[in-house]
Amino acid sequence: MATQINPPRGMRDFLPADKRRRERVLATIRKVYASHGFDEIETPVVEDSERLHSGMGGDNEKLSFAVMRRGLEQADLQRAADADDALALSDLGLRFDLTVPLARYVATHRGTLPNVFRALQIGPVWRAERPQKGRYRQFVQCDIDILGEASSLAEAELLIAGADALGALGLHDCTFRVNDRRLLTALLDWSGFAAEQQSGALISVDKLDKIGVEGVTAELEQVDAAAAAKLRLALEGWAPVLAEGIPLSTESVLASLPEELRARPDAIAAAESLGGIADAVAAGGGGALVYDPTLVRGMGYYTGTIFEVAHPSSGSSVGGGGRYDGMIGRFLGQDVPACGFSIGFERIVDLVEERESAAEVAIIGLYDKRMPVDALVTLKASLMARGERVRLEARPKNARNLLERAAAEGFTHVAHLREEHLDDPHSITLEPLG
């Protein structure tokens, strides 16, 4: 019995039609981002293990794939086993996102980059996830980041560019939800959570859409019952309006906060920043933004504005990002303002409707096996010189199955190639497929 051979769990092969579809979507994203002034860069797929486990990647650090050091001896393996420290055997790891490599990249090349750098990165990343529908161990990320811009211009440019890219793909019904980590910190302070409790409390709040107010409160009662009860008042107050969405403005943000928070300087600064972003995005032709006071974003490195993108055809967010001003400074020794936006490529690629390209002519050139090779390559070159895509196929006894498969793969025409066409390649007749 033949053994079934599959890719590693959580990883996929792509057939030619799938690969072409993915590349068309990526080409659209690249074109839009280039028009917004972003420059594409590339970083290695591996980074130093210490860098990947420096505390900047949140829970993703636990999911990183380690690369074992070369030249290990039995004694090294035994010491690592005795210390229960598998990372002692690793000096490199596969990147689990594109943000940590970008921070290292900027620190490495700071002297040659402009003061404000707009970076585009597209590439695969790896996480040791438990494979399930829509969650893979290898997947593509599409990131844009603005480094060196401290004002809300960075957020506005990212949100407008992201909306343009999604719109160019036909995804016009996206909702951009926005919050600010400073408001979340103020809320937890007001509730009574100590500074060292707040990171864990945010993890619980981030589950609100899955376990509801009751579930979040139950988790937080284990940390501080009085603080959990106070936070619950805010969560219950927001519940009726979250479904409809709160339009983003300085006034609406402040009005949604518990009354005691509305006069806090940090809350006012965050609300004014969010209102400014909303005004800028509207002026730049971007879509309406929605304020979501319960939006957390799981990564611990966010320091200010955070945002997520939802689409009615997807059960999960299709994009997101935020400001992470403290990350690059950990490599460089001086703080560099930073803000980024990422499209969830694997989530949007199946939402994009296939659109026929009237300009592309893809030809199957059918030939008799008796035709000389030099004649075949000459005719193929002639067709390609006209800007057409050509694939040669020997004519079978029954060409129907071959042509049906070719049509499914995106070929549009068939040409029956003969030696007499050498004298006048333009006499080749193209017959439509399908």
C-alpha cells in the first residue's frame, strides 16, 4: 500500500493556480503600498535566539521554532536536560513575526536610513501553533511600518494606506476599530489594579468577545476582587454601544470613560490623539474609524494607539497594528518612535474575488511530436515576443482533458502549432478556451 505523503503539519503546498492567485493579491498590496511611499526591505528568516526571546514578542516567543547549535556534544545535551533549558541548545530561531526583525534592522542600519523611514515587509513567518482551520505554522505577513515619526501622522498614513490596499482587493466593507493603550492603563489604574497586575489583567480583558463580562470578571476576581468589580461596571456600561460602534472623536472617547477618568491628563491626551487621527484619516479619504474601548491587542510592546480591522466575511480580524515606541530603543540604546500595520494575508486571500484580466493572454501551444525542437522554441519565442504567456504541450489523442485543466489553471487560448507557421508566426490562430 502506498504511503500518503503530506507537508509537515500546519504547513502547505500551493498548486500553480493557488500560487498565481496569491502572487496577484501580493502584487496589488505591493503596488498600493509603493504608491504611498513605502520602501520594501528584506530580513533573514532567522534571528539570534536571545533577540527572539527578549520579551518583545509576547506569547509568540513561546511558539518560536529554535535552530539547534552546530557542534553540540553529548555533555551539552545532558546539561540542557538537567537544567530543563532547551533554549540552551539553540543560538538561532525562525522569526515568529516581522516586527522584531524590523526593530533589529533599524538599529543595524540607523546611520543609512532616513530620519523617518517607511518600510514594507512581506514574507513568511513561523510559529509552533496547534494547527487548525485558519491557523498555520507557516504563513505570510504583509507589514508596513513608519519609524521616526512621533506624531499621529504615522497612524493616519498607515490606516489610509491599509484601507486603500484592502479596497484595491475589493474588500470595501472593513471596519477599523481603534483604541489607545494609555486609556486601558488609566482604566486599570482607576479600577484599582496594581501596576504589576495590569499586564495579566489585559490578557483577561482581551478575551471579552469570547468569554463575556462574566468570564472576564471571574478571571480577574482571582487577582483582585474589588478591582474586578469596579472594572465590571465599565465593561457593562460599554456593552450596549459596542455592538453599534462608537464613532471615533475626542468627545466620544471622553464621554465613554467613567466620569472620574475624564479629567486625567493621560486620558485627555490619548482621547485628543485619537480624535486627531480620526480627523486626519477622514481628510485623507480613508474610511470611518470606530472607537472600541475594549480593544487590547495581545502584543505587550504596544505603547499608544492600537487598531484592528474586521470584515463581515471573516470570523477573525483581517489586519491590525499600533504604536510600539519602546522596542527599537532596546536594540539601539535610544528611543525611536515606531508604528505599524499588518494585513492578515492568509485571512484575506480567500476573501478576494478572482477578477479576470482582459490584458493577459495565456496560450497552450499544441504541437505534433514529429515537429522539430528548434521549430517549437522558435514559435514559442514569437508568441512570447507579443507579450503572451505560452506553454507547449504535445497533442494527445484526446485533448479535451488537457485543455480543461489548462483553462482551470488560467490559460485563455489554444494555438495549434505547425511548421508552416515559421514563415509567418502572425498567422497562428488563437482559439478561446472554455
